[in-house]
Amino acid sequence: MIQDATIRVTLFKSKTLANGEHPLMLCVTKNGKRKYQALGISCKPNEWDSEKCRPRKNHPDKLKIEAIIDKRVAELRDKALDYKVEEKDFTSEGLVRSVKKPKGTADVFAFFEEIIERLTIQKKIGNANVYRDTQRALKAFLPKTKALSFTEIDLGFLNRFETHLRGKDLAETTLSVYFRTLRALMNKAKKEGLIGTSHYPFAEFKVSKFDTRTRKRAITKADIRKIEAVDVSDKPQVQLAKDVFLFSYYSQGINLTDIALLRWSNILEGRIFYTRAKTGKDFNLKLLPPALEIVERYRMFTGGNSGNYVFPILDAERHITPTQKDSRIHKLTGQINRGLKEIAVMAGIDVSLTTYVARHTYATVLKTSGVPIAVISEALGHESEGITHTYLKSFENEVIEAANEHLL
């Protein structure tokens, strides 16, 4: 105990890795506040002595793990003593942050777990899932590797990882997501002092090389009328898909997650007030008659009180945690998109209809009507007009191609 600070190592049982092991975490406690930091190593419950905070004799890497623990604890104690000599107060978090981990030696997989844990605590479940998917892809590439240091990830490693992923016939957008996530992880590692600024393979490996150009996702106003004319009232699940699609189109391209999270308290005097889950941006918009008609149709089923959800996607009593809500929405997304594909066939629309098409169609219809990009960008809640330009790229290409026909 140094200046009322307790430093120990604990087996973090609230997190279980794929191999059944738990991460070993440094735990610094001061004034009742705790700060954890991953050691980058893990251990099985039967190989860890919780009373002594040491690996048991049966652990195959007992000496190695003890050396790592002793070194890290000693560094923290030395820093705490420095504060005492200098008569400086400190917090548990400040002490942990003051002692950087050895550069390059931290385990990449353990750092993935740490980031996933942080995002989960922050209720950023979607981002946590992206990191989890990338970690899973990386482990599939290295099935026999239990630990991976950041220094092992160089240009050659990234090229081999790309070759492995391409062998699985993954889409370019999927490749882009995996490498952008890995790059983001390394940026975080660099910021937290886990790797030196000189070790950064993404200076040579360009993620921008992946073809992520937006394919045609928008349909026309005439197609919207065809969808409205389709009668699926005898199929409740398909009817929900139709209603969600049209509600998104008529409500500034609101996405499925935000539709699912809408409660009756978000609707007041013909307007909806909500905060977009992805960006935290607040929206206040007037419900157009078709959207208002859809909402009122569901009032008799879900409008018992203001706390109820508008659409029958989430159950307030069953889907409580962010993870439960995200899992439910993910499951319903697949169901709704299958319903939309059925509607597309019935309406005679030759497009892979998804909930996202409604958002793109909203933007494209405004563009063809002469609405400025800046206005469309604001309506969609984009951080920049550049993102909106990506949405509208296929439309612009079609206009150019039509113009080129005049050359013939």
C-alpha cells in the first residue's frame, strides 16, 4: 500500500475469452476508486491463485507471467513513491496512466478485448461488434496464435492478411471495414503508448485501395408508388417491412435502429423528436401525411402509454440492455429485408430492396428535385457534405452517362 493506494493483479472473470481464459488486469485502488489496466495476458481459473494474486504451480508459463506481473507492479509502486516524495496527490487513474506499457509488446488480441469492453460500457454496441468481427477474422487468419504483439503487424503481415481474406471471396467493403478497424486499433495503441510512432505499417498499406464505391441503392418516386400499391395486409411481418421502409423514406431517411427506438413520447403534435443513436445528433421533424398515417395505424397496437415503442420491434420488458436491443434489431433487420425483397418482386422493382434503400432514395429524390447538397446533408444528419456526395454518387454518374448519349 503506497499513500493509501492498493496495487494488485486480478483475474477479470467478467470477461471470458474464446479459449476459456480470463484477462489478467492490474487493479489500482485509491480513495475507493478503482482503475483497471489489461496486462495483455490471460489465465484459466484453475491456474490462478486469487488469494496470492499469482499463477498456480500448474501453470505452464508461471515464471513468465510472474515476471510480467512483478515488473508492472514495481513500476506502479515506484511511480507512487515518486509522488509521495514530491508530496503530490494522485488518483488511481492518474497513476495507471503515468506508467506506460512496454511499447510493441502488448497483446493485440487482449487490446481488442479492452477496446470492446470500453465500447460496451459506453453503450456503443455497434462499434463493439465491428471490433469483435475484426478480431474474429484476425484469429481465423492465425488459428494457432494465442498472442500477437503489435510489432509483428508490419506491411508483410497486412499483405498476407489481405490475401487470406480475399481467398474467402469477401466483398471489398468488408475488407475495408476489417482493415480500417485494425488501423483504428493501432492508432489507439499508438496514442496510449503501446507502440512507437515509427512502427505504423498503414503508412505504406493504403486502406483507400479497397473499392467501396456506393452501388446503386436509390429507387425512383415511381417505384415508391409501386411499393405503396402492394397489398401485404395478410402478412404481418411483410407489412411491417413495408411500413418501416416507407416511414424511413417519408421521415428524412431515419434508419432502422432509430425507428426501432422510437417511443410514443417521441411523437408530439404531428412531429417526432429523437436523438440519432449513431451520432447523438438531435432531430425535430414534421411527420408528412403518409408517415403520420403509418404511425397512427400502430397506435392501437403499441400506443398504450408514452413509454411504449411505436413499432413492434423491441419489447420494453424483454429488451433492456444495449446488447439485447442491438441483437433484436440485428435479427429484425434480416427479417425486414427479406420482406422487402418479397415486396420488390411483387412491385416489379429490379433492385435489391433493403431498409437502407429508403434512406438513399430520400436523398436522391431531393437531389433530383433541385434541393442543395448542404440541405440534404443537414436533413440526413451527416457530419460533412462529403458523406452526402457518396450517397448521391450513383445518381450523378447516371446523369453524366445520359448526357454522353448525346454524343452518338
